[in-house]
Amino acid sequence: MLVFVTCLMHPANAKSYATVGRLLARTLRSLCAQTSDAFEVVLVCNQVPPGIEPHPKVHFVTVEHPPCEGQGERAAGLRASNVDRGCKRAIGVVYARRFDPDYIMLCDADDLVSNRLAAYVEQHAGGPGWFVERGHIHREGSVVSFLKRGFHQVCGSSNILRTDLLELPAELSVDANQDDIMAAVDLAYLVQIFGGHSFAVDRYGDRGLPLAPLPFPGAVWIHGTGENTSGIRNAGAAWTPIGDDLRREFGFDVDAGNQVHFTLRLLRGWLWSVYVMVREAAFAVIRRA
């Protein structure tokens, strides 16, 4: 079984908690669209946003962790948010123990995931886990995505880890506060593995527990939502129109009007390219005459 563990920022740190809720609803639809039933979802938050519909596979854990400080300065704000995220995800992993999962995927509450993950994990269980080497980067409202290699270096929804590799004290409970968690778990480990994502491949590889690259694009990082806390890097990515297959697999909610607009732009660009080629060919003929 695979358990997805995610969390939300404190309402006081959100520009709009209603927007956070809208993004979460889309993420939960994506997580719960798995083709296999061998999964559960755990969400840890201070407050469940309004409008979130109950689902038999989604389990809410509420905490009273304080808002992040240092949000006005980027480095301090990112570290504070990683500590907050790490503590909440740790609580989520503790809660997930009741399902006796084989693997846990730590993911962000505004990303999308492939609906093939649970089935793949169920069929290939045994190893240390996987990382999402290829994934999609998508700008909110766009009708294309960018398929990027090295995805696990830029997106928080990137690592599927065997449950025993997520090292937490057995006595840690879901009622633990931030101070309890930081006293029980090494801070660097908490921030890098539970709060971050880019250290997992090297950390477990150095211990002789190599994570395997997932053999298909596993997730979508959506930026431009108004609530992202990290920068966007499209370098090395190739764009792909979002068709029905991608919508079904990941849960994209691309606006039909935007799709038509983008299609017309592509057609205009193609016609212009044809015109330029014909014109250059005609000029070449004239020059040879």
C-alpha cells in the first residue's frame, strides 16, 4: 500500500486561504484518482479549508502549530516553511502507521500526481523506493506543460520511500507539537527529508539504499497559483500540449477557452512559418533566374 502524506501552511501565512483550499481540492482529486485502490491520503493542517468535500480515502489531522516567522526575508522564510512542512509531514507519517503502508509519498498540497503511482508501487514493492526523475511543470491557466528531467530537484512531490526509511521515534505521537518533534528528530533530517525533497536521492544512495527513477512522469508542479513559496525553473524542459490523456492521468483542469485560444495561436504560428518558407523559396528562385 502507498500512503500520500501532504500538509497545508498556516492560514496566517496564506495570501488567500480560500485559494489554498481550491488548490487542495484539485490535488485531492488527483491523488484519489488512482487506478489501484491500494492507497490512502493523509492531510495535516491547522484548519481544513472551507469547501473541502469528505472522501473515504482522505484522512484529516489537525494540529496547533504556530505560523511561520521570517516570511518577509526569502532565505529565512523558506527555512521556516521547511520546518513547518517537515513537522506536519512527520505527524502525517506517524498517523499513516495505522494503515501499515509499504511506501509513503511526501507531496505538496498544490501539485498533481499520476494516477498510475499506487498500482506501480503495489506491483514493484520491495526496494527502497523511487524518485520522480521526469515530471511536468505547468503554469496555472496555461494549456501546455513542460516535461522536465531532474524533476526531483525542483518539486516537493518527488520521492516515494519505503516506510521504514522514514526514521521517526516510535514514541512520537500525532499530538506532538513543533518543539516535541524538533527535540525528537534531527533538525537537518527533518528539514531535508520531511520538509524538503532534493536531498533524498543522495542521502539514501550514500547509505546503500538507492532510490530508482520512476519509469514514467510521476507528478506535476504547478506554479503561478499565487501561493507558491519556491522559484520556478523551466530550463531543460520541453513543452507538451495538455490533451485528454494528460487530463485523465494527472487531473489537469485546463479551461476550454484557453485551449481554443492556444490552438489558434499555434495555427497562426504554423501558417506564418509556412509563409516564410514559401517566401524564401520564391526569393531563391528569383535570385537564380
